[in-house]
Amino acid sequence: MKVVNLGHAPAQAVDGVFQRLVNARTSPSTRIQQMRAGFPAQVLVEIPDVLKLQKGEVFKVIGLPPSTASKFIREQKLLDQSTSERVDRLADVFALASDTLGDADHAADWLGSDNFALGGERPIDLLDTALGAEQVRRILGSLRHGGVL
């Protein structure tokens, strides 16, 4: 969900591309097609607000230099397949965390906090690789089922 702040008024929630990815219950084949086509770069503007992160942290997780990300946003480009795949991975893990922890705020806080079970690293910092994301999903699965880590 993108948070839009209009002057001094309270922030308002507006659904965006990232929130639709998080909420989508689409088949793997549809997700693959979407990733191959590329997500609009506007998603890069939405993610920091949803995950309560700095833009630079998000760009690092999805593997884009800040200057490239800014150019893509400004020129309203589509992200390439590999970057779109990392955005999809981020949305997928965020959806799992939201479901496991009860809501998006708790999920964003959890992803951005040091985690003992991950060697003291923040879950968000492991999402730049498939193996790291697998470890984060494993921890969430354990939390979901009350298991031991």
C-alpha cells in the first residue's frame, strides 16, 4: 500500500502495483508472465513506504543502483525480468510475513529488525538472493506453525 502525504494532512493509503502484487493470489504461470513482461518502475516508489524502508535499502535488495532506479522511475520504464523477479520475491515474502504476523505493519517491522535466527541479520537484507529468501521463508514457516528454529 502506498502512503501518500498531502501537505500536513494525515497520510492516506492508496493501492499501487506493489500492494496488488502482495494481495494477488495468482498462479505461478501468471506471475512468470508478469515478470517476463516487466513491472512498471513506479513500483520502486511504492515499496519503501509499504516496507518502512529507505529507498536505498530497497534498491539494494532488488539490485538496482539508485541512479538507474531514478532514471527508470522518471522515464516510466518497465523493469527488466530479473529485477521484476526480485520485486515479486519481495512481495511474496512480505505477503507471507503479513499473513504470519497478522498485518502489514508487523511484517514491515519484522523484516526490518535484526533476527537472532538469521545470525543477527535483518530478514530484508537476505532477500537480495533466492537462498536468503528461502531462509526467511523457513523462519516464517516455523513461526507460523509454532515450531522450533
